[in-house]
Amino acid sequence: MTKTCTTLTLLFMALTTVAEPIDSLERMQQRMQQDDYVSASLLVATPGEEIYSAAGHAALRMECPSQGVDYCYEFDNLVDLTHILDYVNGNMVALYKRLYTHDFIDRYTQEGRGIESLRLNLRPMQEIALWQYLDYQTDSVGLRSFDFLSNNCASVVVEAVSHSIAPEQIVYRDVHERLCGTHREVFPYIFKNAPWAEFCWNIIMGTDFDTYHPMETRLFPVSILDEWKKATIRDAQGVERPLCADGTQTLLPAKVIDQPSAITPTLLFALLLVLAIVVTVVEWRKGYGWWSRCIDVVLMTIETTLGLIIAFMLVFSHQVATSWNWLIIVFSPLPLLLWLLLRKRAIHRRLYFLYTLVLITYCVLTPLIPQMQYASMPLLLLAMAVRTGKSLTPATSLTPTTSLTPTLP
């Protein structure tokens, strides 16, 4: 994009308008004060299918209808398969981008996603200040750090508007009750149609995720639209006016309807629990067979994979809210390592007993451990406990010495 539409550009365009020549600075300023000279709108794209787009996307639209200028400003990153490690590791960067609004719409047309628009109720000079701020961020600031919680597309929209209306402030009214808690309590509402995205974030985010943060950081694209429709702007005298000038307008109808996944983590792990119980009962009667090996391999793979991810986030990641993670105790590579090294020794049986107690304890303490309060977590741990606990009772194995397939842990 080489064409730059700064506030100074708008001033010159106003001076050179053919339809209505302006020959004085005073008349130019009067025109800039007109409510319809510049307009600012919030744009929100519906959620996408990837984990990083499951909460939608937010941007700001700036228009000068009399001059035919229509730009969209977004805080965009380079999230794709080649940068996903940076995204998870907390090293992702992003920058403001300015593009024609029709190009912004075309992008989401190709993806089948919709776009909703909400015009902001800013004073004329606040709109100019917003445009100037966005141009400065686009042309002069460059790359900024990006994280999913406090420095994302929605948070920078709030930051830009708040900066342009200062010393006036945005006041949030009748906030949805699900947005009044911690980030972990907010996510079920944000990802109500993306349960796997919610599950992934619940797994990798540590105890910092369970603290309360400012309202601005709890707004995501899928929620900012509804909250801004209820919000007001308060001036220095305490007088308030609506933040938005009118209701929501649909710029682009969504072709892909955002619906919950048919197979959710809760459903999958409930099925695993039932299967683990059935296989264990059959094993007591007929001995350890291929059916036992299959369920053990599946559970061991899930446990080890989640353990490696949590360990990486805990030790190496710079992502926010990845400090201490209570799940590292029940999900870690240690059970697989102990099985590889000690499975033929008597101590292995005692370690099974200890690990089973830990799993059961976590399930009992679910009300006290926020990460366990996601419905699928107790189900997964109970399935693991059934398979580790079964080794504490004698059973006749069909292949007691030659099996190469691990049992939990």
C-alpha cells in the first residue's frame, strides 16, 4: 500500500475540493467539524476454522465520503503453519496494516466469513485524532509484540479509540456475566462454538490465567461488538453519551455458519472413559489382549503429548499466563519414561499405585483446581486412572512377557 491517507492529506483534499472550493483555513476547519465529513466504524469478522481465528477478527474502518476515501486498519500478524511455533512460544509479532475496505471484505468473502459493522459515536475532532493515530501506528511504529490475551486485534482497537477520545473514557454497561471473571472463566463464552480451541488454551495456560485482568483485555472480537453497543463515553463533567451511533450493520453475510463441533473434547473423553471401563472388565475375565493394548496406547499417547506441550510452555515459552501449570503433575513424559526403564521391576507396580492416587486426587479436587473445571479434564483423568488402577489387581495376561505395547503410565 503506497497511498497514505493522513490527517494532513484530508486537510489538503478539503482545500482542493472541486464541488465546493474552500479558500480559507476557517472554512476548512468548519467543514472538518461536520459530523458526516469523517466516520469511524468497528468491523468484526466472524470466527474462522483455525485455533488462532476461532475468536474472530476486529478492525477499524475510517471513511471520508466526500473525498471517496475508505480505509480499513487492522492489527495483523503472520500466523500460519510456518509461524505457529512463534505463536505458541510467545515470540509472535504483528503490525498495523492499512488497506482498502473492499480488499478487507474480499479476503473474508473468499473464506466464507461474515463481517459486521458498528459506527462509533465520536466527535468530529476525535475521529480525526483516531485517523491520525492509526496512520502513525501504521507508518511509523512498525512491528509490535503480539499475544492472544493482552495485545491482539481487539485490544489494540480499544487502545486506539481510548487514545483518540482522551480525556474522555469508555464506560462499559451491563457487561455479560461471563465476561466478568478470569480469562479461564471467559473462554467458555468466547469459544462456545470452538470447544477444541477452548480445550487447547485451557491446557497450555497456567495459573496466571486465573487472575482478574482489566475489562479491555477480556474483550475479544466475538464479544466486543455486543459490549460496545451497550457502552458509553463519559466526559470530564461526568456526562455520558452512547459509544456507538447506531445498530449493527452486516457488511458481508457469512456463508460458513459458525456451529459447535459435533465431536467435542467432553464427548471424546467420555467415550474413552466408557471404553476404558469396558476393556478393563473384559481384561479381568479374558486377560490382557489387543483391545487392552489399543486403549493403553491411545491414553499413553494423549498423556505424553499433552505433557510435552505443557512442559515446553512452562519452561521455554514466553507466552503470557504460562507460569506454573498444575496439569504438569498429571500430564508429563515421566510415566512413559518410567515404563520404559522400570516396567520389569517390582517398583513399577508401586509407581502405578502412586500415579493412580494422584489422578484420583486431582478428580476429587476439581472444584479447587481451575484447569480441572473444564468438563473433559476429569473424564480424561478418570479414564487414565481406570487403566493404571487395573494393574493393582491380578489378571491373566494373554501375552504376559512379550508385549511391547505400554500400559499406563
